[in-house]
Amino acid sequence: MKCQFCHQDIDNPCHNAQEMQQRAQSHVERCEHALQSQQGAGAGSHRSDIQSNG
């Protein structure tokens, strides 16, 4: 089964963002990377929105 957050094929994927964050706090490496990339993508889109409007 493929995780919607880290996009890896695993037996027990995260079902929501909160579960992914909890696993990232427990030092689950794939969840840490997924959390960082998710935050980075959100920040990047906000920045580009501000630049395009400004």
C-alpha cells in the first residue's frame, strides 16, 4: 500500500497529517522527510503567491 504523504510502498501508511507528524516526532525517517517536504511546498507556494501579487 502506498502512503499518500511519503509516497513509499509500505504495510502501514499514515492515514492523516497528524499521524505523519506523530511518526516524524518518533524519528520515523520517511515521515520526517514527508513532513519537511510538505512544509517546504506550502511555504514555497505562499511565497510565490505573494511575489505574483506584489
